[in-house]
Amino acid sequence: MQMGANAQLFIGSRNCTNINIAGGEVRGCLSIANTATGSIIAPPDNGNVTAIEPIPNRNVVYVCEGGALRIYDATTDKLQTTPEQPDVVGQAIDVKVVDF
């Protein structure tokens, strides 16, 4: 679990039941709880969550899910669209913020 910007609590799990209904709902091992409103969403991305890292002074949270690095926008609770999601060669399992 990590607290991101805008009172968003990112909660990751592993070995969860992924939902992928043909032509419909997709849910994975990540949940985002808004601690201010009490709402909870499960973004449409499948796989174990192995790392969550909020980026200081920005409205983004980096998440390793299903072996991919994902960048979530903490203002929309969706994957960031600009710039595009990074394409990491291999399996992303951890992410760290380097503080200078």
C-alpha cells in the first residue's frame, strides 16, 4: 500500500482473481481507494502488483503490475496517456524514486 496524491491509497495484491470478461469488465490486483470520499475502483489491468511508488510533487504513481510498469494519474485513477506508457524490456518487478 502507498498513499498517492489527492488522498488516493493504492493497494496492490498478488495471486488474486483477475476478471477478464469477453467484451466487458477487466479487473486485476490493484485497487485505488479515495480516502476523502470512500470510493474504491479497480483499474482494468491484470496481474500481480509487485511495486507501488508515488512520485513526490506530481499527480502520478508508478505501479509494477503483471510484469509491466504502469503510470497512473492520481487525479483520474486511470493510466496516464501523455506521455505514453513506458515499454520496459523484460519483467518489471520493482520501482524506486531517486531522491537527489
